[in-house]
Amino acid sequence: MYFVLLQAAAPLLLEQLEKEKELLRIFLHVSQTENSLLRRMNLKSFLMVPVQRIMKYPLLLGRLHKSTSSHHEDREAIKEAQCRVEEILDHINAKTKASATGLRLRRKGSGSKKSIGTDNIELNKVALETLCWTRNEVKIITAGKLQYAQPADSTWPRKYKNLKFAPIFGVLATLGNPKPYNTLDEVMLFPRPHTVPQQAALVIIREKGGRFQSIREPMYLDKCVVAIDPELPEVFEIHEMAKDVFLFKSEDPKDTLLWYRHLKYLSLGQGAWRHRRNGLANIMIKNKPKPV
């Protein structure tokens, strides 16, 4: 926050701190050169290792988010920027091969638990390359682990226990930012025209040899029908027009239902063939006599 409010004095303060650390570094180096006993000591530990510039951004954005009014239009954008920077830091941690004593970029509060965003960066990258969409216009709705199977016919509910599901990763993305919607509702509402994104697609990705790669063409929701069997709520199906049928599920039934609701809502707003042509709520309205 200091660097934001006092931008004029911030460069001078940084320069002063750098000079102080440089003088201390020279002093420790000379001390080790002249005294043999000091050579066995790790005097560099007395130095505060300079923090990478990228490490300052999550803290700064976090403070900005807290100090920004909840009614301000940029508050959500600040929070999203903070999450993206934290995902980048987790990605760097996952890729680095530094030793346990080496310096690792780590955001505050990350702990030893691996963040879900570590894999999501790679998944999002593969999804964007597969979709060939502009990054600034893409909104990642959800991404994570799934299991899928491809049944041979429409009688798969009878043979459900014999189906073999393969582990994959799914990325649900939209071209354009859809209006917020509630996936916790038991009854899904039909999306209004102004809330529908330009396009929505599901990208299926698998991990092989430590690398992520797409295993098929994206499933564009304007050409798909998403459904779920009431007798088998732990799995949902996606029908591609004039193509195959795929079954999907997650390890957690709640995640399966969440995926289904995301896909169902976005698919209802895609495809001109879904729209009623000159349809009326009641066909008798058209022939209703006009009042005299």
C-alpha cells in the first residue's frame, strides 16, 4: 500500500534499502575473508534475501481488495487478478527443481498442500490452444478431474455397472463472459439472450508422461444436448449431434452435479435450433377473438 499511496518516495526508499543490504553483504564477505572461523558459518543467512517482484503483487492486490468498497465495480476484477497471480506462483513452485534449502517462490498461506490451480494453468493453456480462442475473451468456468466412457448404444443404463470409465481432465470455457448464475438451484432457469456467451465448449484432456494433451476435438455446446438419468444421478451424458454419446462423472457426486448444471445452463443458451420459431406460450392466444 505504501508504494501505491506514496509513489514519489517509493523509489528512493527502495534504493536506500538496497544500499544498506549491499553494505551488509560487503561487510560479511570481508569478515569471512579475514577470519577463518567465520568461513565455516553461513553468514549469508543474516541477509534478507530480496523478494521477487512478482511476490509483492498478491499481497498488494489482497490489500487493495480489502480496502475497496463492496459496491465498487473493480472489486471483483482485483480479486480475480490476485487469484491469477497466485496460480502463477503455484505453477512456478511445481516446475522448479530447487533443493529443500533453496529459494522457492511461495505465496503467503500456501503451506505444503498443492494448490488446485497448479494443474489448472497447464489445463487452461492446452484448452486455449485447442479452441484457438483469444485469451482475453475467454472465461474458464470450471476445470478439474473427470471420468468418461463411451457407450455402444442407448441401452447403457442397463449395462452401467460394466462400463469402464477412463480418468481425464475437463475444461469448460466460454467465448465471452456470461452473466453470473446460481448453480445451486434445484431448478435450472432458462438463460436470457443477453446473458448467453458467444460460444461455450468442453475440452477433454488427458495426462501422459507428465504432459497434458487434448484427446479429441472440443465439444461445442451449441451442437450438444446435456442430460441426466434420474435413476443414475451420479453420471451425466452429452450427446453430440450426428456424433457420439459420452458419459461423464466425478469422484464426488456433488462435483458431478455441479458440472452437469454448468453444462446444462450454458448449453440451453447455445444453438439457434433450440429457439422456438414464432412460438407462443398458448397456441389459443393467436385465435383469441379481439374484444369489441
